[in-house]
Amino acid sequence: MSHTPWIIYGAAGTTGTLIAEEAIRRGHQPLLAGRSAESLASLGKRLGLPWMAVGLDEPSRLQRAVSDVDAVLNAAGPFIATAPPLVEACLAAGTHYLDLAGEIPALQHLFARDQAARARNIALIGGVGFGVVASNGLVTYVADQLPGATTLELVVKANNQQTSQGATKSVLQGLAGGGRVYRNGHLVPIRLGKGLKAFRFPDGTFDILPVPSGDLEAAYRATGIANITAFIPFRRSAAFLLPLVQWGLSLRPIHGWLEAVVEKRGTRQRESLAGGQRTSYAWARAMNQNGQQVEAWLELGEGYHFTAASSVQAVEHVLRDHPSGALTRFCPDDRGGTAMVRSSSRASLTGEHTMKKLEVSTNSLHPSHRRSDATSPRSISRLESIRLGGTEQWIRIQGKDTSNPALLLIQQGPGLPILNEAADDNKQWHLEEDFVVVYWDQRACGKSFNRTIPPQSMTIEQLITDTHELIQALAQRFNTTHLYVTGFSFGATIALLTASRHPEHIRAVVGVDPDVQFDVAERVAYDFALEQATRRRNNRALRELRRIGPPPHLNSKSFGTRAKWVTNFGGANRQATYPRLLLKTLRQLVLSRDYSLSDIVGTLRGIGFTQDQLLPDLADLDLFQMLPRLDVPVFLLQGRHDYVAPPTIAEQYYQTLHAPKGKQLIWFDESAHMPQYEEPGKFRQTLLTIKQHCEVDSAQEDRGSCMHGNDKGES
């Protein structure tokens, strides 16, 4: 095989050295790279390969290094730490990226950069080593053999001669995050150590335990099956200690000390690894609601040598076929080898023999009376980045059936996130059963906050443009002509304005307590808070309200002070005070699978930044002047006790709004400004009723109203 220009990063480590040796055997001369010049020089001299010492904390040098090659194979764990800087360097340079990641966050990071990779026409491929390749081959096979499968279990039993320090660090990172399984299309936490059971392998019976491994994430990406558990063998006598281990690893001093121990241990034992005849196993079983199941076994060799072979072959495929985007599927081809396939396109990259034996059995055990529709579409649960208006923004797409209509949710604010609320919102509303729900952290909000966002871009006009671009992208993504848009408070205003400018892809727009006349609403809110503070003799509230004075309140500090007291006095949510809502938001951010610590810090910064930039633009907001007509069906949902967006103004606007396609004002009699949380059952039923009537109209080729009968008025 001819020379191919690529880099092995982490080449001096246990796995990196094996990969380099395998690369030479297959005719390659890769560039060895990593942090330690001494180790690289020694390895380069022994193998006759060029080397370069470059740290991940040197972005300029790193980018220059990867610019000179066609692909980078990252063998340096833990990958949650090493992958991001290498991925960004490869994206900037237009260089393919591969790694051996077995960590869920590391794989999720690659998929979050899918669009960026496609734009640069490069591939981002994680998990090209033993665990993911072996398990993905099996799960893909059993899923294809049983369409409509709802449950998937997979077990990997690696028989390795040694565990490298990089792999051990990755395990420590995984354990620190606790257990994980997929349930109903969501990656959910479970207590570490829960689910231990006995399992019979060809070489004996062992206890197995659910683990938060990259195999789990890769299996979901490859198959879309909603309920997945990944297991590995684990000693029963040690399982009860895992919660304590997780707690200890959550403490930075203990975690750091353990990593130092791993460094010392790994360096001392590295030379002891040699080839040998060892047998590893992988097993997967897919099941459907009728009790039918398909299972398959793989018999493999020693894990580290398997990884060396599979990763070099993966590099060869990428250099030959130049795929683009984040790839996920690894599956057997018809010659018993491996193939890597993008889930969306299923474009295969056929490989060579790496798997020894495949045994398949199909059974029908304990059939239930539940109907199983083998042709029903798969569920979806994805966190994705998307470029809108020149900035990277983040969405989460959730739904049990991708044939359902899409529903875009636009958060209240300005400045508040919504990805953190996805899990709690669905528990209250269950909308993901009837829609494909898209949660969106808007420009500079939540996970979409970035210090490089130009302050001058924070305008109502830009938010309308961002919303329109997102709606277009979603319509193309789901191959639909129309979708539903629901906005809350300021988000409702943006939804309505976008629908007026760009109605072509909007089936119906739902505005929940929209801001209609900002200056009037400010005065009503301030007067309410001041009157309540006086009546209740709340001296602290009186001092703070008098300090900011009457509106306009056009910065985050004065706006936040007014919002705090309006909320505390029940004008925003009759069931929760300001501290309670704040704590709820912080809890959701901390527990959310979508936010890192830096994302949480960015979210808090983004609130103030967004408000300081947008509030002056909001001062002139007046929908009576800006939006006298809407050419899509429009539903205004309004709380009777709202002192943030006054009901009287909403009713006046509703009466003057010209809506040829139909309009309806729906009152929430027990709510203030947040009826979606104060009356969640009615909110859910309202959206389902809107969907029902819109779908009936669509079936009748009458997209006129989405209203039942001639009811286009109040309810």
C-alpha cells in the first residue's frame, strides 16, 4: 500500500504504539504525535517513523500540524478531554478526524459537530476501536433482522492482556458521571451498580452490569431503538461499592489523585503488553412488543490488537472514500468484515475481516397481546448544533415517531434557555408522543451563548431571521411543507412576527401570553409590583422598586428587579415564587445531559448579555403597528391573571388582528403569565386539539382555519 499522510495522536501510548506497528505492517508511514518528545523520539527511532511533539493546549501549532495531513487518528484518552481540541483543529484545517472513544460525552461531541463537518467535507468518526466496532456490528445486524424492535441489550466481554492508562482514565470519567441507559429514546441516569445479573458466555457464566459506555450511545445512533442497555462483566462482590466510587470520583482531588496513580502504573507496565491468543465476546439481542427476538454472538480476539487493526482499516476507508459528517454505524458486511455507515444515508464503507464468527438465533417467547407495527417510524432523540444567522446554535429534537408533525418551541425571556427544560416539560405535557418536538436555545441563550456573538446582532430582526432559517431547516430535515410553532412570552412575539413575514412553512402559530405592547406592559407590571409591596408592607420590595423607578427598564439589572417582585407577588406564576423558579432552572441546568459546566456558566452570562442588548430594541415593540395581519392560523393562549403581558392588551390585540386563515383566543382562568406550567394538562390538550383540527383541514385540502366548525372566536 502506498504512503498515506496521516497522524496518530497519542502514538507513544499502549494503543498508539500497537496502531503504529499495524500501520507499518499495512504499508503506511504515519506521523507520530503527542505531548512527550522523549517518548515519541524513542518510538520514532525504533519504528523508523517521523514524529512531532505538540500539546492540545497549543491550538495554533495543532492546527498547523493537522493542516499538513489528510487524517488524524486520536489514540489518546480520555477522549472527552482530548477530542474537542483535535476536532476543532481538524475542522479548521479541513482534515478527517477519527478516534477510539468509548465515552458517551465524547461521541456526543462528535455528533454535535456533524453539520460543521459536512460543511468542511470531512468525516468525524468516533469509536473505531474494539468495543464500539464489535457491538455496533451486532446491534445493526439484529435491528435489521427485527424491524420495529423496541428493546435492545448488548454485552461486550473483552479479554485483554492489559488495560492502558488512557482506557483507565476514560473508565474513571464514565464512572464519575454515574450509570446511563436509553429509555423511550432518552439517555437517562440510573444508580451505578443497579441491574447486576448473571449471564452465560461460551467460556462460562459471569455477572454483568449496565455501564455508561460509548457502545450505548453508538447503538442508539445506529439503530434508533428507544430502549437500550449496555453491559460488561463485573464482580458482584464489588458492585455495591460503585455508588461510593462515583461519589469519590466527583471530588476533584480524589479524581486527580487516581489519574496520577494511573499515569504511574501505566508507564511501569506498558512494556508488558504483547500479542497473544485470547478470545473476547460480544452479544446483542433485539426484541419487539410481541415478544419476538433476534440475538447474535461474535467471537473476537484480544481487544487491543483488534483495535489496532480496525482503526488502521478505518483510516484507510476514510482516505479512500472521503466521507463527510459524523459517522456512527459499524456493521458486518457480506464477507464477515466491518462496514462504517452514516445512519442517515446508509452509505457503506466496506472493510476487511476483523470478526471471527457470527451466530444468530430467532425466537418468539411469551408473545403479548400488544400490537407491534413493524413499519412504524423510529423514535428520535438528538442534540444538534445548527448555524443560524452566522452563529452556532443548539437544538434538541425529541419524538417517539418521526412521522408525527414537527413542533418548534420558542422560549420566554429574553435570554432564558429551554434545552434544560426538555425532560421536565415532556413529563408535564407528553407532547413527544404526538409531535416531534424541537427545543431551541436561541442566539446567545443557554448552550448557544458564545462570547464572540456581536452585540449588534442582538436585535428583534435578527431573531426573526434566525427563527425563519431554523424553520426552513426543519422543514427540509423532516421533508414536510409545514410545521407548528409555539412561543412563550417574548418567544411568542418572535413566533408571531416570524409567521407574519414567512408564513410558507408554518401550519399554525401558537402564542402563549405574548408581549404585545412592551411599554404598556412595563407600566402595568411595575404598578402591580409597587401596589402589592405597599399593601403587604414589604419594605425590601418597596426600596428596590423605588430604586429602579418607573419604566422604561432597559437593562438587565432594573428589568430583573421588576421581574423578581412581579413574580414573588404572583403576577408571573401563581404557583411559584422567583427564588423557586430560579432554583428550578439551576437544578435543570445541572441535571441536564446537554449542558457542561462551561455551558452553565455561559447560560448565566447569556441572560444578562441578551437582556442588555435586546431590551432597548424591545422598548418600541407594538404588535398593533408591527403585526396587524397574520396569514396563518393563529391561536393566542392567555392567562387571566397575567401582570407581565396584560390580558386586556391581549384581548384588544386579538380583536384588531386580521387573520384570514382563522384566529382563536383561549383563556387559562387559573394562570398568570405561564399557563404552560400552571395548567399543563389544559396546555397539552389545547395543542392536541389544534393539531387534530389542522390535520383534518389538511386532509380535506382546506388549510383555511384549523378551527372546528365556524369557531374562530374566544374560548
